[in-house]
Amino acid sequence: MNPVEIEEAVSRIAEAPFNPGEFPFEFLQAFGNRDVTIKRLRKDNRSDIPGAVLQRNNIHLAVCSEGQVAQTLNLLRESPKTQSAKARFLLATDGVTFEAEDRTEDEHITDVFTHLADRFGFFLPLAGITTVQKIKNGSVVTGRRGSRSCAPPSAGYSCDRPVRSDPQYKPGTCCAEPCGPAPPERAPAMHQDQPANRHPSPAPAIAGIL
């Protein structure tokens, strides 16, 4: 799945009525986990925390009672299973708010549950996508939301020419057109020499010639 598809899938989860029993599996599916993987996790869940699901090398996530998000995240953090499974992400939610942690990058986020899609970039490594700060802090072009986030114009140079302050974008994308060859420079206009006067005017008569 690409970031656009992931954002749309997470948006559907955030906008639908919260389903505590299905949320962990819906969340994992939103990031590209196949049905066979979800089926295996349902049958062989190695988490040691009630209401939690553990996916090795990826995430330990839990659904908790309302108002217990911070305490549940701390349980995930201290869980021996989190350590042994080398889970990168921790996520706890009660359907009202959520808190998450990236143990590799040592980053932490907290927000209301309905804003989950706005934070989807934080979890992109679950889909094997390396994130950059611009994606983490914004959204991408989507056919559903129509939002757009592009890198601001740079003051640097590209293709040995200054970058345009208002770059042209390909239709339907937020990607700038590839930098093509520089337009040929026009030679400065030359002033054409006036042709020599082949018939010079006669010298003026000098008054008083004897």
C-alpha cells in the first residue's frame, strides 16, 4: 500500500464508530497486513496484556478502558513481550484519545482518536515506508480528502539554474515538473551599422572667397 491508500484506510477507522475488539486488526490491515497475517494474529497473539495485540518487530498495541490510555501505554512500554518481540511502536487507545511511541526514534505523540488519520505518517514504517519529517507532520495528496502537502520552494539551485519561486506541478500531483534543459540564451540585439554615404554632401560654400 502507498501513503495515499494508508491515509484513506486510517481515515475510515477514525470516522467509524469505535470497535474495541476489532480496532487492533483494522489498524494493522490499514498498513498493508494481509488477511492471512491478521488471521494468524487472531489465533496466535503473543501479547501479555489484556486487550493488546503484538506483532513481532512492528507494534504492540492495546485497547483500554476510557481514561486509562497513559497507564496502558506504560504497561506496553514495560512489557517483557515488547522487549523480546523487538516491537518498534507502542499504541494505546480508549477510542476517545490515543498515545503512541516510536521506540527506535524515541518519539511520542498523543491526540484525540478522530485525528488518528492526521498522524498516519508517524506509523508509516509499519508498511515498510521510510518517513521524512514533511510526511510525518502533514498529509499527502488524496483523492478522498483532496489535501496536499508539498515541500516549499527552495532557494537553492537545480540543474545549474535558480529554482523557480513558484514551480510548475504535474497535473493531479504535488510533484514539480522535471527540470529540463535551459532555454537557449538570446544574443543581445546588435545595432546594424548604417551604410556608408556614397554621395557625401558638398562642402558648404565659404563666403568671401576671392
